[in-house]
Amino acid sequence: MSNIRPEEVISVLRNEILNYEDKTAVAEIGTVIQAGDGIATVYGLTRAMYGELVTFETGVEGIVQSLESKTAGVVLLGSDHGIVEGSRVTRSGKKAGVPVGEAMIGRVVNALGEPIDGRGPIQTSETRPIENPAPGVVERKSVTVPMATGILAIDSMFPIGRGQRELIIGDRQTGKTSIAVDTILNQKGGDVICIYVAIGQKASTVAQLVNTLQKYDAMDYTVVVSASASDLAPLQYIAPYAGTAMAEYFMYKGRDVLIVYDDLSKHAVAYRAMSLLLKRPPGREAYPGDVFYLHSRLLERSSRLDDEHGGGSITALPIIETLAGDVSAYIPTNVISITDGQIFLESELFFSGVRPAVNVGLSVSRVGGAAQTKALKKASGNLRIDLAQYREMEVFTQFSSDLDASTKELLDYGDRLIEMLKQPLSRPMSLHDQVISLVAATNKLMLSVPVREIKRFQREMLDYMEEKHGELVEKIEKEKVLTDEMIQEIVAGVKEYKESLELTPEAGVPLEKK
């Protein structure tokens, strides 16, 4: 007895008192009264919270999504096989979460963060809840740093900044995913972590996309979260939230993240299916009344934090599929009103060979020039106005045979601008390539080049500028500014290159070097 010190007794008593509640707490257990279609109605979970994780006696987990006076509606995150009337359900006391951390990079995971790429378990001990409050206004700062997509038509006219939410919207098969993938590929060698969330896609489509990312070494900085079309509606519902939780881990560490939601139309459909099974009253287009909140609480988590909170950011590229170009439908209008601009892709342009099929009139970036490099801002000049004038004049003159010289020049200039803005898949352009191309086009140095030869002229001109004017190219990349002297040097360099060619204005006659 004499060996026992008073401080030891005190520490033991303190632990006993602190842990008293844990030891005496009784696990709250509910009983299934109805189950089917991935939904279980549970009686007895009177203290359950909305969004809480519960475990069924079969080992399957579920999330509480509906709270009635005596029952709770639970959506299952696995098979409902073996869950029958009378099955026991245990509360966990914690919200649904996913594993996060550096180990997730380069992996393909499901909506629960479990690996599905056949490369073994992910070695990480950290988790984050899938639902998290968005950063407050005081924690944020304005969007000023560019998030370059490498797509000339977008970077020049609809610049995206780090911390922005830019919607990609259009009919099916118009190149929406291609824009997102090219943006991911353009982050190679940079400091941006990319997260691609596939919602309701075919597993084969996701596999094809992963192959593309691996081919261009983009998986070195990318996480792919897949809730495929064959997965349960609840898994498709939580997938974008899970992806955002993984992104938030990096954002709060001061890193910049790009997250793609492909696509939120299928996400809303999964939520509608889940809500109707939970017997929530349907509203417009049979969606539940809180479908706006579904996407607003997701996209509001994308922001740029101030330096006190680490200075990290999440840039979101949500994708929405329209039917016959109808942007006034329920889900498209909801997401348009939440985001900071949209890139509208048009079927007509796509099928006429203009790719990316960006509609200049309906697309907008509400952050605009604030998140554009000074060099690109100066080089692009009045590009949007020029294209708008061209479109208007094209419609106006399509039935006219006699055109005056100025109108003909405007149409020729517009034809060459459209051709120059075309860009093949998986070929993001560097800043200096974009600046030189824009300066050459807006100074009308391409007017003498046949339209069908514009792409070849552009490609060879850029190679020539890199070879003969390497210092200028380095200066643009390093300083990201464009002075009048630099513009003159680019114009002179392009003229030098043109002089080395035999130019024949007739369409179809190739450019030959002298």
C-alpha cells in the first residue's frame, strides 16, 4: 500500500470518471420493419441523426436519410440480401466518411473510397466526412490565379480561375468530358491535384478514360472516383460528396485541386430515385423539392481559401447534359444559377467540325479577366466581339451573292479564326503557343493562308517561333506579360516565317516552303 502514490490514484479516478459514460452507454439498436430496393425503414433509432452511418446485422452499412417520429429511412451502401423484417440495425454515432490522403493519388476508387483498380489496399489512416460545411465568406479570398485548360477557345475567351465553379453544359456526345480530360492533362508538371468523379457512367467508359490518363502520365496527380451505372443509387448519390471530401484534404493543406463531376444530371436522377423510394413528395419533373440544395451544398465547397487558412483551392468543373440544347430545363437552370459561368457546347457546331464546339454567345465566365494571365488577356483582345460579328454577318450574307470588300474580309477573317480555334483531343496548348497564335490571327497575318491549311500553318509557325525566337517564347512563359514590343517581335517573326512559304490564296492549294 505504501508504494501507491496519490497522483497515480488521482489519474486512475480521473480516467474512470471521464470514461464513465462510454462504459455505461448502451448501443441504440433499431429493427427493420420494411426493406427493398436498397431502402430500409427502421423502427427504434429515436436518437439517430440525419446523415449518420448505421450498420445492419449482415455487415452492410447504410446512411440515415429520412427521419420520421418513430421510424428512420436508411439508404443501403451495399446489397440488401439478407436484410428482412426484424433485422437488427446498430447506430455508429458518426457521419459517413471516406479515406483521404496522399496515398489516394493515382488510384481508382468507388464512392466509399475503396480501391477498384486491382492494385491492393490503400495505405492511409485519415478519413473525412463526405458532408462538410462549406468555407465561410471570411475564410475565402477572390479568384485571381488562372487554372489553364490548355484549350485556346476557353483560355482566351472564358478564362477559369482557381477556386471557380465553371459549368460544362451541352447535349450528349458534344465533347463535354473531353474538355474536362484535356484540362486534367494540361496540369501535368504543375502543382494541381485532379479528381475525376464519374457518376452513372459505363464501367468501360471509365476504364477507357483511365487508360487515356495513364497514357499521358496524368494518373501521377489524379484520383478517379467511380460510381458506375450498375452501382446502387445511394452510391451514385454520395460519389461527388466523397470526391469533394478527398479534395478538401488537399485544399486545407494549402494545395490547389481541380475536381470534375461527370455528370450532375445523372447525380440528380440517382437522388430522385432514392427520394421517391423514401416516399418524399415529388415536385417539378418528379425531383424532390430539395434538389437545388443537393447541388448547391456540393458546389459551395469549391472555393479559394485566404492565406490564414492555408491558401488552398478547389476548382470545380461540373458537367450537365441537356436534351436538344434546352438550357431552360429544371436541373440545368439550377446548376447555371449556382456556378460562376458556363461553357455551352452546341451539337450543330460539333457536327459541322468545330471542336471544341463552344458557343461563344451562350458561354460566359463570371470571374472573367480577373483570372486570366496578362499576356493572354492582351493577345485575345476583341476575339469574342470579332467572332460574334462574324456569326451575325454569316447568317445575314448566306443568301447574298454580291459582297463588298470589307464584308468579304470580315467573313474570311472569321473563317480563319474559327479554324484556328479548332483543337484536337489530348493536345493542350502551352501559354506561349496560345499567345503567338492569337497575335498572329488578330493581326490578320493568316488572311492570305487558305482556310484548309490554317492548322498546318499554325503548327509549323509555332515550331518556327520556338526554334528562331526561343528567348521570346521563354519570356512569355516566365513573365506571363505581353508588351507592345513583344507583339511587334511576334508579328515580325510570323512575317519571316510567311516569307519562307509560297502562299496561294486558292483553297486547297498547299503551302510550300521556298
